[in-house]
Amino acid sequence: EVQLVVSGGGLVQPGVSLRLPCAASGSSFSYNWMHWVRQAPGKGPVWVSSIYTGDGSAISADSVEGRFTISRDNAKNTMYLQMNSLQPEDTAVYCCAASFGSQATTSNKKENYKYWGQGTQVTVYS
């Protein structure tokens, strides 16, 4: 069984940067995509970004393109989300997930991901 553990959240002011790691344990052969999904207060999950564990190919939602960068360190079995220029609308619980397939899952539904980790709260206050 794969476990995904996110850390690194916190309370920050607008404009600052934050990096979230997601550490994976278990069989890395059971997934080939890793994802970030966030859920703002009172709203449903929203897909943020995905990375292919094979060659590092990545895609991101338009809302974070240019500000957020997804990356992965295969040696450490850890995925990262570098978030720059944070804004109040980025306030959410950030979760990591994993899936297996020929292309990235960009779903907003938890059930469409093979593995789902707990989230970390990121609050951007002004």
C-alpha cells in the first residue's frame, strides 16, 4: 500500500513563497503520476498540478501556471510544490495524490485517484 504524507503548510502573508513536500512510501511501481489537489474552505477539491514520475513531465492549472512549480526527487520518493507569489485565493488544504495511467489525471474528484494523502493547510492572509 502506498502512503502519501504532506507537510510544510502554514500561515503566510501575500507575496511570499512556500514549498510543500509530499513523501511517498510503499511500492512506487503502482503509480506513475503524482498530483497536487487543493480544497478551499466551503468548496470542493480542485486539481492543481501533475507530474509524471518517469521523465518529470508536468502540467498545471491555468490558475497557478507561472507561480507554482511541481517537481519530484525520485531518490527521496518525494514530490514538491513550490508556491511563489501566494495570494489569499490560494488559501486551501493542499493534498497530494497518485495514479497510474498513460496520461495525467486532472480530475477534481478524489475517487479518480488511486492513492490520496492527507492534506496540509495553507492560509494566506492580508
